[in-house]
Amino acid sequence: MKKNADTQMNRRKFIARTSAALVLPMLVPGCAVGRGRASRPSNRINIGVVGWGMQGPSNTKNFLSLDACRVVAACDLDKNALQDAVDTVNQQYGNKDCAAYHDYKEMMAREDLDAVMLAVPDNWHEIISTHAASQGLDIYGEKPLAKTIHEQQRIVRAVEKHGRIWQTGSWQRSGSTFRKAAEIVRNGLIGKVTRVEVGLPSGHYDFKGTGPELKAKLAAYPEFANDFTKILPGTPAWDIAVTAPPPELDYETWIGPARMEPYIKQRVHMDWRWNYNTGGGQLLDWVGHHLDIAHWGLGFDRNGPSEIEGQGEFPAREALWNTCTKYRIEMKYPDDILITMAGGHNDIKSGTKWIGTDGWVWVDRSGFAASNPEWKKYKNLPDDQAKIRIYEYPNNESVNHWQNFLDCIKSRKETVAPVQTAHHSATPGHLGLISMLTGRKIRWSVQHEKIIDDAEASKLLTREYRAPYRMT
């Protein structure tokens, strides 16, 4: 007989409290994870996916390729996207078992669910992540960790409180070239690091491909058609861009805790990241990749800068796309290490470059280079040079980022990109943006996670939530 709702809720609270109290939560015999759900003969991890935009499909397809898990449910606020998600899962398994959900809370209440993959706009990260943790679910979440530093702190606390396994979509950490570069630095082969250059993308990009549609409508206004940053409220171009939300999208819920704004197609799926109401632009989109790798090589996964000073070029605040188009952020780190993080500056090459007293090493998705050409020949740093291994991989080999998450769900060991790391990797991006918006240097206490002696800047560590939404 099915248990009543009160019994189920009490059981979930008991499981969450129990797992949080243990350093290594005990696994229930015959069950894939430590949540205490009904045991399954297959011993597979059941996953629900939330968000089917840009990262959602790719993450889900990676999980679908792995035997250790089973995608059993999908959730999205767009009916068309949701149907595509369900069809993709069912086609992979050759059945019609994938359940469709409009409400993520309803999906997360399933007793057979072990973990979730979250790929939603930044403005929803905190609410959904903390709820998933409270439900005893392990989480694969995207970067940046959240819309603000305050929200990131809440996610970290929730994951730690409920003893959850977290993997961030900073998948470069699972790439052998990035790991090799980071281990070269960590093992002192370039001497004392004095400077790091982190190159990120700049400008905007029409990921969803809706730009041509709007440009065609603006044919009579070429000055707007070729530059969405010039489309402002009160212009004829704005009136053309604003339309009613399509019937398949629950736009009211999609906006969620963010400020309510008129529906504009070019501000929604995938391209929400170019509007500060819902995203963080190229800076926050990429800080969890290349600066994350910089931290990895320096051993700063739980550290950060003490001083941050940034300069950037911004469209008008009300513009259709309003995120920073070009930026340069100078940061002072422990041991007198200076990190420059920039987008749109030719002197800072894309990727991560560590510069030391005895050499340098650079890595990007496009390649690897170093002052010592022998290093390029290595697949992995040889054991006789690697006194420090930065993560415990089997046979020193990097593994699939999604497989690492599943392995850690079973072992209850920390993933290669845990929640605390995601927090510290994204924090400099948030602080750099705050510095640019206030026009002054920010002093940051890493220990207390507070801006020092700047009340105005400190207000930007958080944001207002639109009623009835609230931080958990």
C-alpha cells in the first residue's frame, strides 16, 4: 500500500538528517545510493533532469550513455522542450517510461529518484539546488554556481547540511590536458608562480539562433537590427521585439524570482545569459571554466583574491542585451600572485596561462603549450615528477565527468568539481562584476566571505527576489 504524504516526508527528513551526520554516509544494501529509497535489482542510479536548453541535452545524453544510471524523468517549463527531452530519453531506452514534469518539486518527490541534473537559467539556481539537497538528492549542477555570491553561500550550506554529492559542470577538470597542465604547476615545475592570465570570451552570441527572425522584423530600422544592445524601451525596435509569450512556455514561472520583464524571444532560451536579470554574461558563463582551472593549478580551490579591480564596457542597463561586452579584471591572490582575467583584450589569450620564475604553461580547449617542449609530449605527468596528484583518478587517468559523478554517488567521495570549489571558482567573477559596476577596487575577506568597508558594493552580494519566491 502506498505510504501517505506525511509518512513519506518524515522518512525523507530522517534520511537527510542521518546522511548529514555521517562523514561517509552508509549505503543501504542493494540500493544504488545512500538516500534510503527502495532497492533496485539493477543497482542503477535513477536520475531526473531539470532544464532542456543548451547544457541540459548534452548533459543528459552523456548520462544516457552510461550503464551505471537510468534517466527516469524530465522537467521543463516549455512543453516543446519537455517533449523533446522525453522523446530523447525514450528513444535511447526503446520504451516510453520517461515521466514528464512541469513542476520540479513534483519530480523531486519521487521515491525512486537518487539524483538530479540541473541546467536552468542562473536566476533559478539557488532555489532549485537547495530544494534538491533538502530532498536528499545528489546534484549535478551547472556553472556559475548561482546568480549572486549570497545565493552560492546558501547552496554550499544546503549541500553540506544534507550530506549531498555535488558535481559542477566544470568538465574541463575531467580533461587530461587540463589536469596535466595543473599538475605541472602544482608540482613546481615552473617555479614560483608570479602571474596568471585567464582569457575568456567577450561580446554576445546568438546561441538559440533567433537573431535573424528579429533582424528581419527590424529591416526598416537597420541601426537596431545589427546591434541588439541598442534596442531600448521607448524605441520602435523595442516595441517590435516585445511579444506575448508563446502558449507552450510558462513565462511567469520561467522568470521566477527575477524581476518581471516583458517577454522577448531573444532573452529567453539559451540567450537569457545576455540579460543581467537572469544571467551573468560571458564573464560569469566562463569563469567556472578557465579561472576554475587557474585555481586548480594553484591549489586555490578553497581560496580567492583579496583585491579585485575591474574595468568593462557595458550597454545601457535597459538594453535588450545588456551584459558586459569587454572586460579586464586584475586580482591579487595569496603569495603575491597576480591574476588577470579578461575578455576582448588581445594581449590575454583564451584559456589559462601560469607564469613562474622557471617557466610557463598554457592550456585551452584548443591546445597546450609550455616553456619546456617535453611537457607537450606527456599524456600524463610522469610519476617521478608528480609528487602531487590533484585528484585521485584510477591509474592517474582522467575519467568521464558524468561517470565521476556517478562513481562518487556510490562511494560518497568528493567529486572532481564539488560545490565548495564551484563557489570559490565563480566568486572572483561576481566580485569583478561588482568592481566594474561600482567603478572601484573591491577588498575581499576570503575567510569571512565579505566585502571590506564598502556598504554600497556589499549590497550587490545579493539581490531582491520577486514575490512569492524567496531564498530558502
